[in-house]
Amino acid sequence: MVAPEGIFCVYSLHLLSISHLLLFLTGGGGNPQPGEISLSHNGVLFLDELPEFKRTVLEVMRQPMEERRVTISRAKVSIDYPANFMLVASMNPCPCGYYNHPEKECVCGPGIVQRYLSKVSGPLLDRIDLHVEVVPVSFDQMTALRKNESSAEIRERVVKARERQSERFKEQKNVYCNAMMPSNMVKEVCVINEAGRVLLKTAMERLGLSARAYDRILKVSRTIADLAGSSDIKIEHLAEAIQYRSLDREGWAG
């Protein structure tokens, strides 16, 4: 029941009851069966319209994302299912979809945007490495005659970066890439210089980041450096990683 390169899409499930959603995602039942989280092991789990899911349902994602396994406990037995998946989630900035839009005005009332975004808890966001706000693309940008990087070129960079990580962790058991590093390895592998420490300290204080977010920023910056073919984490790699914490920014929801 494992799809090494599979993609399991979960969407349009918002009308199901909480118990059915929990069963669908994490598994269980009288005769325990794996849910979509485990079926996405070594693959991608895509959740569309993230805030439309009940908050109690989203919170069950925290343990699998941290421990890479799902535990189903019954009176006489406890079963662990693997859950080393890549979570990809999408969401609108507000119910009407126009908050922060450069041209159209948001029509959501006072407090509605914050209430909508708060359906996704801080601890869950902490466990998501990249928060990317996708802004509308203008007509001029779409029709601009500029050379874009091809998928083949991107793939080549990614393959080389994964090779570097495989070599880095070849002596480690059950660690194959930067994302799988335990916290006690982060300081050893993700070494930054004094300028990087000052930048990261400033970001931590201004954004109010947690220790978990700190670790994830360092892991992402290490990956950005690997993609750039750099043996060291440079300040520009660290700055880019910090930019990917957009939902941590104070005032993002007004």
C-alpha cells in the first residue's frame, strides 16, 4: 500500500463528518486500516482549501508530520503505519479570495479574514517548511518574452542536490535528506556565519518564531544552498528561507 512516487489528492471532503474525515486521513476502524496519510508514504498528500477542513481534523496531522508515522491504538493492539509524506496544501487568503489583491478589493467584513486564517493553527504552520503567497500574474508578465528555466534544468539541479544530501547522510540510519534531520543534527549540519546568526536572530524576534520554525528555516536554507551547489550556507540562502515563512509575519491577516 505504498506509492514511492504517488500523489494522493484530498479535496471536496469538507461535508463529511469529523469522525469520517479522521478515519479517512489517519485510518483506523474496527479492523484497523491505513488512511490517506499512510497511503501517501514516500509520496505527496495534497489538501485543497485547507481552512475549510475542521480544525480538529487538521490537528491530527501534527503527530504524523513530526514523527513520520501514524499510531492506531486499540484495547488489545497498537499499530504503527508509516507516514513519511510531503504535505502540499492550498488556501485562499480570505473567504472572498481578494485579500491583499493588487487590483480588486476584499469584501470580507471586519475580523472575518483573521477568523478564516486562524482555522489553521500556529503549531500546524510550524510544521510546514514553506509558506508561499501566490500573487496574480499580470498580462504583461504573462506575455513577456523572457527565457524561463526549463523543467529539465530544474530537475538536474534537484537531482544533484539530492545526491549531495545522500552523501551527507550516508552514515545515518533512516535519514536521507535535509528534511529528515532530527533537531540534534541541525546545528552540526546547518552551520551559519556570524552575519547569518544576526539575521536569523532579528527574524526570530520580529516574527515571533518558535524553536521548531528555527530548525525548519535552517533546514530549508541548507537545501537552498545544496540547490545552488554551495557547500556553505550563505546569508542569501538564509534570507530566502526566512522569506518562505510568510504566514508567520505579524499582521499578515490585518
